[in-house]
Amino acid sequence: MRVIVEQDQSGVSRMGAAFVGALVRRKPTCVLGLATGGTPLGMYADLIRMHREEGLDFSRVVTFNLDEYVGLGPTHPQSYRYFMQHNLFDHVNIDPRNTHVPDGRALDFEAYCEQYEKMIRDEGGIDLQVLGVGSDGHIAFNEPGSSLGSRTRLKTLTEETVRDNARFFGSEDAVPRLAITMGVGTILESRQCLLLACGSTKARAIRDTIEGPVTAQVTASALQLHRDVIAVLDQEAARLLERRDYYRQMEEAQERLQTGHGGVVR
């Protein structure tokens, strides 16, 4: 896992947008897996700026979002479809037909989840999956104890997740208790993962994700099994990592290679 530690959330946003933007330029028909929540907001703002100022072209990009609350329609202010429209899709030249967010009001959830998996396969799979991490170490809505081989499905939210998300709804009582989520197994099939984390409240989860054992109790730890993961963290989120010096040395070596000055870091 490549670990990049930035000074603050602005740095995390810029770095995340740089990785996404580079892929879109290199492969204009790429398939992006997208996340919601507070962490990727800055990255989406930077991508919008890159579209407006640098001509970053989303016209042939396809997107799949990780999850959606059950019972919320696309116009509900706390639905993830609404989030994506207002924070990215409405501000770039992406084809609406190429944007996919799980339907929280599907009539047959089992059939719908199978269809969502098929849509991803039909597009050739996800090239880059953007991820945040919950304070308990979950990715998407794969709560602690979720199977590391799980597929898109319904999931019951833990009380910790409900508490974490209550700030968006005004109260815990207003937070839906069910969600559709990509499974850990689905996420691990993406060609590359980009994990973003900011703030001291994510420090324990990041430590367990990157340096802890692989366990279903911290579903993000399954990323250790993926062949190509980039974790971009701010100083606060990275503060409990024991191998920070090594990660810094890795980045120095990476920079030397990119600038044509290869060699080991001493």
C-alpha cells in the first residue's frame, strides 16, 4: 500500500483530485467508483476546477457510487444521489446516463443488487475506486463483521455509524437504519483504490487499516490484500502510524523515479 501524508485536508483533496484527473486524461472512458461524505468534498471541488480551468473532460467517464440509504429518493437532501449531483455531476460535462448511484427505493433489493453488480461487470469493472473510512474502520457501509468476500447487498447500519451520520440528518432518529452498499469483495475487484482520510477521529481506523491485522472487524483492512492501493492522509489521520518515516522514504524514492533520479533513499 502506498501511503502519502499531506499537511492538511486541502493537500489531501488536491492529491486525490490529481490521481483521478490523471486517470481521466490517460483513459477518457475510465470507470470511477465514487464515495460520499465530508472527506471527498474537497477533491470533488478540485475536479470541478480542473474541468473549468484545465478542460478536464468527463464526457465519456462512467461512475458507480458505493452506497445509498434505503428509503431515500434522489431528490432527498441527504440521499447520496443528491450529494453527487450537487457536489460533482451538475458541475462537469458527465453524461447523466453514465452516472450510477444505488436506488434506495428499489422494489426488489436482491434482484437490484445483482443488477448493480452486472452493470459494473458490463462496463469492464471499476478502474479507480475512491474510498473514505468510518471511525470504526468500515469502508462503504460494510460494517464491522461484514464478509470480506461480500457483494452489493442490503446492510444494517451500526449504532456508531448512525451516530456519526446524525449530524447530516439533524438527529439519530432521522438516520435510515438500512443501506445498499457495494461489498468488500466488489471493492477489491477494482483495479486501483484511492483511500482518503482526514482528521484525528480517523487516526485509529487508519492505523488499523494500514498496520493492523486483516480482519472483518475492520473491513478497510481488507485493502491490504489489494494489489494497488494509494492512501492519502492528513497529518492528524496519520498520527498513530508507527511506520510514518518509512512511508515518507517510499514517497521520496517514488519522486526520484518520477523525476529520473532513481536510486535508494539513504
